[in-house]
Amino acid sequence: METLESNNAFVSDTSTGDSYSKGWKLIFTTFLELLVVTIVYAVIQIPTNGFQLKPDNFEWFLVPVVLLAIGYAIFVAGPIGYSVNWVFLKAVRREKIEIKDMFAVFERNYWNAVIAGLVTTIIIVIGIFMLIVPGIIFACRLAFVPYLVIDQKMEALEALKASWAMTKGHGWSIFFIGVLAFFIVIGGLLVLIFGVLISAMWITAAFAVLYHSVYLKEGIPPTNGAVVQKVE
């Protein structure tokens, strides 16, 4: 198996355009596996729609349903989403991937994934209430948290700090990846379900490529004054 450092096939220059370009090529190198992972995760996310009810349709007897949906999102769908990001990262590295890898979070770093997902969401929501812009900044600077939690097996707060440090100087690239993601999804909707799936794969791949590229070029900055060891 090729090592992380020696494999440069999908290393971008950390720009938005090159990350999407490499991401597009990536999804066709292991297309079937990534497609199945994306489809399965889309199905897994369906129960989270329980807390997306419109206020004008809300009834008190639906409270338990909403609470169950929130709990499901926090303890099941969210952590699995971290693993899905890891699957795409493995594809970027040209490592062998299996469908079961999307459930690796339960073995690798489950509780830290739960905590990191919850804390990250709270931080971003608070930022959005602070006139939106801080929320966007927080979302960009914490974009690498899933990879650090699952791939590097970091504790939740350590991953937040490391992501904040790693994304320094790359915030605009992350922001524009997110902006373009909106238009890519809209374009995907024009060709219905299959287009949406391809869009989701492309966006996830672009983020994985960017993380991989920053990781190879700059490593993980030390947190709490200690050097972070890379997990191979």
C-alpha cells in the first residue's frame, strides 16, 4: 500500500478550483464504492427529517418524535457522517476502501465524534445568531474536525483546536468550496436523484482533497504546546 506522504495523485494546491478538480477525478477512481456509501448515508439521514417540521405544522404530540430525531442525528447520523468523510479521505490516499468503513466511527473514536459534532454545531449556531458572519467563519475554521477525530483519533476539543490552526490561511478556499457546493447541488437537482448523489460525492471529495493537501504540506500544528503525532 502506498504511504500517505508518497501518494500525491490527489494533492491540490489548496485552492478551491484545484480541490474541486482533483475531487472530480477522485470520484471516478472508486466510483461504485463511493456511490454506495453516499446512497447508504442518504438513507441513514432520513430519520433526521423529524426535527425539520415547519412551525405552522407543529403539534405538541410530535415532541417525542422531534426529540428522537435530534437524538438520532447526534448519536447516529452525525458520527456516521464523520466516517463517510474518512472513507473519502481514504479514497484520496488511494487506499482500499470498503462499505463497512462508513461505520468505522463506532470502533475508532465514537464518543469524541459525538462530542465534537455537538460542540461544533453549537459553536456555529451561536455564531449565526451573532449576525451570521461569525457562524460562517466558525464553520470554515472547524471544517477539518471530522478528519481529525476519525483519522487522527483526536479528542473532541483537541480536534477543534487543531482544525482551527490547520485552516489558518485556508479559510477562503473552504468558504468558496461551500459557496460552490450550493450551485453544484442546484445543478444536480436538474438531473434529479442521480445528479444529487454525484453532487454530494463531488463536494465531499473536494473537502477531503483539501484536508489531505493541507495535511501533507503543513502537517497538524501543535495543540496545548505539544506536537501532534500523525496517525498512519
